[in-house]
Amino acid sequence: MSGLSRASGKPRVAVIGTGGTFAMHARHAFDWVEYSESGVVHPIGDLVEQLDRIDLDIEILPQSFRMIGSTGILPQDWMELAQLIRRTVQDDPGLTGIVVTHGTATMEETAWFLQLTTDIRQPIVLTGAQRPLNTSGSDAMANLRAALAVAAAPQAQGQGVLVVMDGMVFAARDVSKAASFELHAFEATPYGPLGRVDADGSVVLRRRVTSSISHSMLPALDMSSSRTLPRVDMVVSYAGADGAAIDGVLAAGARGIISIGLAPGRPANGERAALQRAVAQGVVVVQAARAARGVVPPQAFLQRDGVLAGGDLAAPKLRILLMLILAQSPLPDAAAIQALLLAH
């Protein structure tokens, strides 16, 4: 099917609401910081009803997931959201695209999880808001309008999971939130956005996602509701850091550790022994860098300690990728895990 409405010929886009700032109701016009204190969260259907003025010829199909502040989202929520997206497309293969409204705090992580676990032709576009809909200068409707335009755009087909915020289009792999309250809060350092959505709703993509990024090389994962993902923790290095945090996550049962090292991707000297202990216990340790443009290639010092290189993938996304790798059965060997980390 073409992705057009059977009756009207319009592109058809499912909008899945997951809560976040986008759905929250502020206490007053300039309640841009503590708006969650109102305790009011609107379902996506109520918000979509206000879209009669967006000036896009798109049929919108609202679908609720659950109301979650993005600081509270869990891996189980990711798996169930991926299931819902797959089921939505299976039930209605004529959809042009999917939009997911989401809180901005962990939007980049949800986008990357969906990138690794959903393999559909239709674009999956995440968007949200920095300011609730009922506040002055809210970006909620503008961001939703832009996300709908991208989800309906022919050039977005086959591009995997995208994030659209403040008129810019980002690849799930590259995007990160770089500001707490600014409207232009998302960036893709160092590669930049894929394109933008102009004021008239037209979509301009100047770059395309490479096939190796738009389609995960991981085997399909069982997304049953009973499935849990292995625990992977992150430990940040700093001047004078020792092994206490590493020993703590080991005691908590971590099967993987992302060591967010000092640039150029090395842990503090005091952490090395604890990381070696982790490797000796069979825990997979991956070295990342805390620098915004950090790159950690395979190196002799890592190989000596049995630590894997994280490449240029940001630490939170390395964590998600490692969780999914460790969930495979049988578990890949160290060389295969290293290859998967660098290939994504």
C-alpha cells in the first residue's frame, strides 16, 4: 500500500503519545521550569484535537501508550513501545509514518533503542517540547507539526528513527540534548543535523542516514513482556576517581560497564584495578569518553586489560547497544561484541 488514506489520498501518520513536557499542563504562562508540579498530563487524543490549524494535509491517527515523564522511563517501557510500533504497522501497513511524542530528557536514548529494535520502512519520528502547550512561547505544536511533516515526507522513508526538534531533523545515532531549557536544545555533535523543516512545512534533507546506521546488525530480539534486558551501568571518570563506583555496580549485578573516561578515552589511574576486576569476573567493559566529540579506537592498553573500545558512539547509546548485545543468546564472544560496537 502507498501510505495514503484510502478515502482522501492524504498521507496517514500514527501519533503515539508517551507523555513528557509535551503533554503537561503548566500552572501559568511562564511556568517553564517546574510545570510538572501541576500534576496535569493530557492524553495525546486531546492534544491532537488542537491540530486543526497546522496547515498540513495529513490524516492523523492518535494512539496512547502511557503517560511517562522521560526521567522515569525504563527499558521495559522501551520494549513495550517497540512492540506497539511494530504491531501498529502490522495492523495498518498502509501508514506513511509514525510520530512518537516523548519527554526530552531521555528522548535520544528512546530513539536509539527504537533504531536498534525496529526494522520498518516507515520513518519513526520522535518529538517533544521544551515548554508546555499552555505556556507563552510554547514549542509543542510547532514541533509536532514539523515531526508530522517529516513522517509524511517521501524522502524520510527508509531513514530509520529520526528526532525532530526546533525545526531540525536529526539521526537517532547522532542526536543529544545539549541544553536544559532553551528551545534549540538538541544537537548532533560533530556531524550535524540531516536537514530541517521550513516554515511552510516543507522538509529539506541534505544528508541521508547510511544503511549501516538505518538498519541494525543485531539479530531480532524477543520483545515479549516477560523479557528483561541485562543490567549495564555507566561510570564517569574524573580527577582522583577510584574504583568505588565500579565496585558498587559490580555488587549490584552489572553484566556490562560503560567507562566514561577522560578525553581521549582513558579511565583515571585509580579506576584501572577495579575495571580489571570487572573483566576478570566476566563483565563486559567498554571504554567511552566524556568529551562531546570523544572517539575511542581499539588500542593496546585496552586490549591488555580486556576492555573494548566504544568508538565515537555516545556513552548512553553505547549502554543501550551493549544491553541488546548481552541479551543475545548465545552471547557473542569478545571479538564479535567489539565488531558490533564499532559497526553501529
